[in-house]
Amino acid sequence: MNVPDSITAPSPFFHPSEASKRLLPWLVAVAFFMESLDTTILNTAVPAISSALKVAPLSMKAVLASYTLSLAVFIPISGWMADRFGTRRVFASAIGLFTLGSFLCGISSNIHVLVACRVLQGCGGAMMVPVGRLTLVRTFAKSDLLRTMSFVAIPALVAPMLGPIAGGLIVGYLHWRFIFFLNLPIGLAGLLMVYLHLPDYREKNIHPLDIVGLILFGAGVALLSYVLEIFGEHALSSREISGLLVLSLVLLAGYGLHAKSIAYPLLELSLFRIRTFRASVSGSFFTRLGIGGVPFLLPLLYQVGLGFTPIQSGLLIMPQAVAAMSMKLVMPRLLSFFGYRGVLISNTVILGFLLLLFATIGIHTPVWLIVLQAFSYGAFTSLQYTSMNTLVYADITEEETSNASSIASTMQQMSISFGVAAAGLATAFFIPDSVRSNPAGMIHGIHEAFLVLGGLTILSTIVFRSLKRGDGDAVNQQKILHPGG
């Protein structure tokens, strides 16, 4: 094991044996699976949970968005936490928080408690994936890292495929609460594995945590997401909503000024001066605003609008994940032949038109056509995500990799959260309160939302036009297989 000089080797209490090194990727893969599964398993259960909690299905967007939003807020401090307190302690705490949050979600009696518990889950999830990946990087030699990272990336592909159908089966045959209780035995087994097999790395020299930046950034993002969720509702007046919107933007602008004035900011915004990094991160953000709400809208369309059962809804969503896994085989060749600029511009337009096609799905649409659309959407979405995620590292130095990864992960989770909120906002705009229990009115509103999101996705191609021919050529095969989605 080759540990950098600035890193403290595993504590004397624990030295990773060969057996532990063989089991470590499995442990991290389990954590990745838990975090990835939780972002998809809930989607097909949205109508059932909203009915049980006596809230409108569109109100469930807060339950979905709060989890990804908390990931966005707390991912930036995960690396600092691991360096300061040690990878084993932070990873164990992350699994513990995630498991506790899952249990509390399962016993929640109203939507407000459920949202709060989802935030707690997100705090754990924000630490699990980055710290697990960091532990692998510090444990395995570079010659073994590609194989290890590729193995660990598999759960991130499998979980979206299993999530919708697992959620449908649980709702159909058990109770929606078991969606959260499913994490309990996995989490407890993970804690035991951490104790037995996870090395404990920490930095000797720790730079101070940017607490002011965390407060400014976290408060600004959380407030902006809240404004997007309540926009169009009657809980607050337009003047109050406008005030909150301005306040959130002031907080985020304040963080931007603060980050320029200190040596170790929470997020290193100077990386946005690099053209490929700026295009990939900002392009990813705006693209995900359009496609990020699809996992929220499709179950509503299938179940509330078309009357499918949760199990049938999950089966109709599964082709997306199957196509995404299949697409991994041809992505390197496509990127090599067309280049990043060509792929991202053309693929983003295709995704926008596929969203427009979702607006044609109605009660008379044959199932085979729905499956074909879902498969096509999954394939092109996988190509989009991989292209955007790997372009991040095209012109990034080794010293900048950690900061670049933190910014990319944070912006990705923000855009997913905002995408769900935008989808809910668009749907609520087109569905009056008087017809929300009417399937025909629901279908019409969701169709209109897909048209809006499709147009927004097509417009996001403007960002990728700043790329030049040859950008991304430096990204080698190793980075093409970089996990993430």
C-alpha cells in the first residue's frame, strides 16, 4: 500500500490485511448501493405514500428533493471530515446516520417529519460515497485502482434498475414503510464490516474548515430550493416569496465574494476559469434541471394518470437502467469518434426531444412503445452523464482533482434537487387544484410539464457550444470509466 507522506497510515490498532483489502471494495460497493438505491426506490411509491400521509402527490417533491439537497450541502465538507477525524470514524458515522435516518423515515407519521428525516439520511449519504472513494484511493496502488473503481461503480448502475421495481413490489405486497426499513439490516452489517476491514487514514496537516462559507453556501442553496418548492402555492404571498428568493441569491453571492478572500474556501470557484471544467459543470447543472424531474414525473404519469400499479410502473421504468448499463460498452468509442463537443451538443438536443415525446404518452399508447421510449431515454441519459462527468477532469491537475470532484458532485446534487422542484412547479402550474384528483387533468398537466422541461433541456446546449474541437481528448480510458452518474 502506497500512502502519501502527508497522510497518516492506518492506526496501530488496525493494519489492513490482504483479506481486508479484498473485502474493502465490497464494503464501499454496499455503501454506494444504499445511497444509489435510495434515490430511486422511493419514486414508484410516491402515490402510495402521499395517500397514506394524506397529502397531494405533488407535495412529495419535497421528500425527494430534501434528500438530494442535503447531499449537495454536506458533500463539500466530507473530505475535510475524513482528513480531520479519520476515514473509519467518518465512514461509520455516515452509515450510522443513514441507517438511523432510514428508520426514522419508516416511522414518520406526517410529511414534515418525513422531510426532516430525509435530510438526516442525506447527511449520512453525503459522507458515505466520497469518503468510501477516498479510502479506496489511499488503500490501492494506481495499477489496481481502475479495476477497483470499476467494480465499485457497478452498484450505481444496478441500483437505479432495481429501485423502481423494488419500490413497486414493496408497495404492492408489503407496506411503503419497508422501503426505508430495507436499509436497516444492510446498515448494521455495514457497520460491522467497517469495524473489521476499513483502514483509518487522516491528514497530518489540516487546513481550517471554512465555516462561514458552509453557512453562506448551505443557507443559500437550502433557501433557494425551498423557494422553488413553494413557488406557485398559497402558503406565502408573492412579496414574501420574492424576498426569500432575493435573500437566497444574496447569500450565494456572499459566498462567491467570501471564497475569493480566503486561502481554503469550501468550494474552489477559481476552477471555473478552466473552459472544459466550466462547460461540463455548468452544462451538467442546466441539463439536469430539465431531466432531473423525470424520475418524479413518470411514476405520477403511469400511476395517477394512466392507472398502472406500482409494480407495473416500476417495470416500465426499468428499461432506462438496462439501457444505461448497456451504453457503457460503446461510450468510449462514441466519445473518441465524435468528440466531447459533438456528443454533448447533439445528445442534449436528442434528450430534449425525448422529453417532448413523453408528453405523447396517454391511455391509448401501447406498452411496447412506452418501453422503447424509456430504453432510448436511458441510453442517451447514460451517455450524457458519463460525458459530462468525465469532461470535468480533462484539464484538471492532480492537485486540483479533489476540489474539482467536490464541486462537480455538489453541483450535480443541487441540480437534481432543483430539477425535482422545477418538475413539480411546472406540473402544479398546469394542474388547477380542482382537477388534481382527475386522471385526465393530471395527464394533461404532466404532459405540459414534459414540454417545458424538454424545451429547457434543448436550451442548455448553449453552454456546450463554448467547447472547442479537441476538448476532452486528454481524458483517457481510465477517466472514461470514472464512477458516477
